[in-house]
Amino acid sequence: MIAPAIIGFGGGCHWCTEAVFESLKGVSLVEQGWIASGIPYNQYSEAVKVHYQPAIISLADLIAIHLYTHACTSNHSLRQKYRSAVYTTTPEQIRSCQKAITSCQTDFEQPIITKVLPLEHFRLNEEQYLHYYLSNPDKPFCQTYITPKLRKLRQKHDQHMK
């Protein structure tokens, strides 16, 4: 078996982002926590590291799903905590990510603000919060925020969902 590729995503609550990527075919592992990049993006922000099989799901599809499942055009006041970003782990990913984001722009009325940044530091969340949605689907937070997001995802990207 070919080793999975790794990419990071941030944009909203890491519980939500984790649930989105855990629901996808070709994703073998989602590590939920915080990611920091270089200056001026060196403060940790909620994010996930996604291990995926490019033969099953493409980087372009992962990026489209990411943009579709968080407020990728909103530069709101909590962007420091919820940085809208794709965190690359190889130099080859940078151009691919930028191209995929540009390609998705036609799906949005406002400009996409999502940054393409190198993944420099990752800190895993505490064990009790990992796989949050899978462990707590009936909790109010999950019912209010994550379940509707997954329903919306199924409507647009069902072919990629488990």
C-alpha cells in the first residue's frame, strides 16, 4: 500500500473540520488539534491534519470540500482562532493548492480568503476531544453545527462520502 499524503486544513471549529474529513472515502486518518505556520501565521489555530490516498480522493477535491464546509470568504473577528488555511507538507502541494482554490472561486460570490501556508507545527488535541462527532453525535453542539454541515456536504459531494 502506498503511504498516504498529508495536508492540513483550518477554517472553523476543529471538531467540525474533523467530522467533515472523517466522513470522506480515501481519508485514512484525521488528527485534530492546532496548526502554526511561519510569521505572521505562527500562532496556533484550530485545524486538522488529514492523511489521504490521492488515488481515491484528490487534493483538489479535498480543497473544494474544505472551502464548501467553512466560511472561506468571511474575514470575521475570530479568524485568529479559526484561520482559513490549507497547510502544505510538501513544496509540490503549494502550486496545486493555489490552483485548486483559484478554480473554486467561481462557486463563491465573495473572494476566497483561504491562505496556502506551510504546516510548520502541529499540536494534537487531548484524547477526550478526538473524534468528537463520532463519539458524541447526539450532543447539542454536534446536532446544531456538525450534523447540518454533513447533510450539506452529502448534497454536494456525496460521491466522496463513506
